[in-house]
Amino acid sequence: MKQYSIYVLKCSDNSLYTSSSLEEKDDFLQRHNSGNGEPYTKGRLPVTLFWEHKGIEDKWVASSVAFAIRKLYNYQKFRLFKGDIEILDYVLSEGNKKGPIRVKNFENYLKSIEGRDG
């Protein structure tokens, strides 16, 4: 069965780009660094792999998880990348809803964790 991965790329301007893909890590990186990736990364080459989460079987779950990560504030992303289980549980639960994130609920969640230390 096909499995999707969530990839977070660090661009040359230190911004982060998040996407889901069926591609293997090396193929995903090569495609983006060759200029055949998304428009966001084309102007920010080279990119490096910053974080990945593998083994998602459903396309919509993978897309929803990637969207949830994109909506995090940078400090929350870094907490996620350092292994913050609470934030990981949240983005995975958003993905498991198999649909677009309800932004109102997401914003309430972000407000609830905003003051916590990382």
C-alpha cells in the first residue's frame, strides 16, 4: 500500500515549506532543488530536509496534517519538531478528520497553548 510522508523543507531564506508526498525523501528533495518543486521553493533554493513524518496511508489525512503544520506559529513548529507530543497529537488528529481543518477550532487551540513554554 502507498504511504505518504509529511516533509518540512528549510529554504535558503530560513523559511519552512511543508508538504505531503508519496515520493521518497531523496526524490522529493531532488525535485525541489532542481527547480521542479512548488513555486514557493523555486525562489528559495537550495532547500534541505528539516523534518519528516512517514507512514500515512490516506492522502486526505496526509494533506490535512500538512495543512495543520502550516498553520502553526513558528515556535509551535519547532516544539513539534523537537518531539512535543501534544502538538503532534493535535496535528495528527486534525489529519484524521479527513477534511479541511475547522479554522475556528484550530485558532482556539493555538490560543490555548500560546503562553506555554517550549
